[in-house]
Amino acid sequence: MTLQSFDLTGKVALVTGANTGLGQGIALALAEAGADIAAVGRSAPGQTQARVEALGRRFAFVEAALDTIAPVADIVAQVVARLGRFDILVNNAGTIRRNDALDFTEDDWDAVIGVNLKTLFFLSQAAGRHWVAQGQGGKIVNIASMLSFQGGIRVASYTASKSGVLGLTRLLANEWAARGINVNAIAPGYFATSNTEALRQDADRNRAILERIPAGRWGVPADLAGAAVFLSSAASDYVHGAVLPVDGGWLAR
Ligand SMILES: NC(=O)c1ccc[n+]([C@@H]2O[C@H](COP(=O)([O-])OP(=O)(O)OC[C@H]3O[C@@H](n4cnc5c(N)ncnc54)[C@H](OP(=O)(O)O)[C@@H]3O)[C@@H](O)[C@H]2O)c1
């Protein structure tokens, strides 16, 4: 009975940035748990489509550049038109700019805040409006960061955006919990994706990061599978506004 509450059979999950990295890992995990997948992003879905379909799930790609909210109003409608329903939103797409605070530009600021925070909010709003109009509940899983809790270095707009994601997760949970909409977040630690390539190529930073991770290794996308399925499923129906670190112990240090 308990295990059945993790089952996502018959659900449709919209995952932004599912073509690669953590978004791909999350999409595959939700598909393994039974969900059909709508991948939303600006790049072709790559291997994600074939791997989701190999699991026996349906897959739709909705092309949308998420650095502005222009496409947002239409995304949920497209997902429903293609896959028949919409139950889970994973706000994963994100970007990062690295520069000293003294040299940080307006473009470094706007590019990151736009996709990581503004689009995340307005896509969540579109999801909430859909679920309220349908009289159904829903699940939102935001991808936060260690920099939702810590300051970081040389990533001013990223830290601002991910700290903002933590606040918005709590705000939306407060407003929507009574409507049967769960809004929670996963805070990944240090994962080997293109987002962290610069860090891993810097031998000093790479060593310093590894020394601080109690688990002793970088995360891989599959490490998020359990948390993603939990927060997308009925197993988390009474979990609202929570942030689940999946960080190899980084925050405990
Ligand atoms: N890797 C880590 O250690 C780590 C840690 C904590 C949090 N995160 C977060 O996890 C999420 C996924 O990152 P990742 O590590 O998997 O990095 P990634 O491999 O660089 O993937 C980022 C994804 O976001 C998409 N994206 C970025 N800007 C976009 C835009 N303007 N419009 C549409 N899609 C856009 C990318 O699409 P394209 O392929 O088209 O660029 C890609 O699908 C991000 O929110 C990131 O901040 C990562």
C-alpha cells in the first residue's frame, strides 16, 4: 500500500530542461515511476525522448525558450493538448553566470534571474491556474541549490535566484496547500553536469568541493530519482513548502 503511493501511472509530468543533466535524470525517474513526460525547453530533447519511450511512456516535446515568460501562457495548454492532462510541474531549467561581484553586468543578472526565478514563478502560476480551474490538485517540484542556503562566490545572480526559489516554494505552498497543490523543492548539492563543468575543470575548486562532501563524490542525475518521485507522488501529499537537500551530506558539514 505504501509503495503504491509512489506510483505515477496515468500522470503527466512537465519537466523543463529535460534534454540533459538533472532534468533528464528527473524525467527518466518519473517515467520509470509511471508518468508520461512533457519536456519543455529550447533544445531538442535528445536521448530523453527515446529513453522515456523505451520505458513504455508517452513523450511530448514542447519547444520554448524560457529566458522570457512569452511562451509560458501557452505551455500548459500544449501539454494538455498533446498528452491529455497535466499533473506535475518540475521547474528544473536553469542557468548560471560566473563573475566577480565587482564586474557583474546587468546582462549577467537578467539572464539568470529571468529563467531561474521569473519564468519559474510564472510557469508555476500557469500550472496553479490550470489546476484550480480544473478543480484538481497538482505537484510542483522546484530545483533549488546549496546557494538557496549559502552565499556562494562569483555567482551573484545565481545565488539571488536560488535563494528566491526557496522563498517562492514556501510562499506558493502557503497559498496553495489547501487547494491540494503541493509545492516543494529539491536542493541538489554538487552534481556532475554542464552547469558545474567550470568548477570540475578547476583543480583547486574541484579538490576543495570533493573534500567537503561527506559522501566523497560528485552527484549524478540518478541520485535525484527518489526525491523527485517522492515529491511528485501521493507519498508526499502532506508535505508542503519543504526543501529536500540531496547533497551527499554537504549541508551537514
Ligand atoms: N549541477 C549542479 O550541481 C546543480 C546543483 C544545484 C542546482 N542545479 C540546478 O539544476 C537545474 C539543472 O541544471 P543542470 O546541472 O542539469 O545543468 P545543465 O546540464 O546545464 O541543464 C540546464 C537545463 O536548463 C535549460 N535551460 C537553461 N536556460 C534555458 C532557457 N533560457 N530556456 C530554456 N531552457 C533553458 C538547458 O537547456 P539547453 O540545453 O538548451 O541549454 C538545460 O536543459 C538548474 O536549475 C540548476 O541551477 C544544478
